[in-house]
Amino acid sequence: MEGLASSIRGAIRMVRECCYSILWCMSRLDVHFFGIHELPGPLAHALFADAHVLSSHQMSILLNMTRYIIDDCPPQYRGHFLTPLLATLFTQVDRKVSLEWTALLERAQMQLGEEKLAEEMKEESILRQLTYIAVLIVAGLVDPSKTGKLPVPSYIGGPELTTLADVAGHGQYLNTAAAEVELPRTEQGMREFVLSSDGVLEPLILFCTHALRMRDSRCCGIIIRVFRSIVPEFTEDRADIREFICREVLMAAIEVSPSDRLNYLSALT
């Protein structure tokens, strides 16, 4: 029975990862994909509504695919396409990563045998990688030092999609759907878009705050640099965000282990 269950799980994983690859390939169609008016909400719901039940490894694959869709989105379609996608992404990633770290720290208090300890170390390594990928998405969105396009993910193979692009050029439905969405053309940067969109900024800052409590110095260091880069943006307005950062973010930095507390507080101030 265990072998049958393993085969079923493997088949489901293969189908899911193939769907991720197809979505990434479709995103290369540019406005013919991002301009479909009805797509962003259902796509965000399908990708992330139940993403918290995925394993940490599967969640990492999903986030990797999403990074490239975010990077490929044309500037004039960001408000239309990325707002529901990023809002749902950070809400579910925050939920998943926070629960996994809480469970990991609780298990760390228990006495485990050698076999269970080895499995625990493997799970912690996968969770750290998931947290790192999520933090990189944040840094790529709002950190000024993170610029440029991301490389093609290794799990998505095949040549450039010239054939699909040619097909899309003759696809009457895609052309019509893209034309129906008339959005103002702007060269607003990704950072400016995120900081000006409350629907994206609020779950992003909440995830960053919770990430400071996670026992991963590499990820916490990136999050601190992100906070230091965005705090000056709210010196003249957005008192609600300033108050949240002054209270909740500093409290999160205080609650970390004593060995890291001074470093975090000095970096934030």
C-alpha cells in the first residue's frame, strides 16, 4: 500500500509541476497573457488559496515559478495582474512559513532519537530554503540593490517559446482579451508599484515582520536591509505604516534570541 500511495503522490506532483511549467511558458506571451482581464483573480486563488497545505519543497517550487511570472509582467499591467497575485502570495506564504517554524521550534524542545533527529534536520533545511526563496521575492520587489531579470529556472526546460508566440499571434481570443483591458502605460518601477499598493504592501510588511522571528540569520539579514530601504519612503506620510514599524517590527526584533537581538536592533535604527 505504501508503494501505491507513493506512486499516486508522485503522479500528482508531476502533474502539478507540469502545470507550473505551462503557466511560466504562457507568461512569455507577454500582453496576450497578462492582458486577459478575468485571469488574475482566479489564477491567484488557484495557485495560493490552499498552498499552505503543500509540503515545504512543493511550496518552494511554486514560489520559484511565481518569481518569473512576476518578473515577466509588463509595467502597464502590474496593477491589474500582480495586485491579487502578490497579495494572496504573501498572505499564504506568511501562514505557511510561520506555522512551519513554530512547529519546528516546538519539536526542537522534544527528545528525539537519531533517526528522527536526522529527519528533523532534513525538514529544517528544506524550510530554510523555502524561507530564503520567499525572502528573495520580497527583496526583488522592494530592495533597490536587487535589480535585473532572474535567470530561467532549471526545472523548466525546452527552447524559447517562438512557436507558442507565433500561435498566440494568430490566437483571436487572446488578442481580443488583451485588447479589452486598456490600462494606462507607465514606466513605474516595481518598487514604486509595491509601495504604492496597499493590497500588496500590507501582507508584505506583515510577512517581513514575522520573518524576523524565524531562526535564520541569512533571511533576517535580508529582511532588515529591506526595512531599512523602505522606512524613508514613509517619513512624510502613511503614519499607520510608521506606527506599525515602530511598534511591531521592533517588538519582533526584541523577541529574537539574545545573540541576535543587538545586531537586529542596531541595524533597524
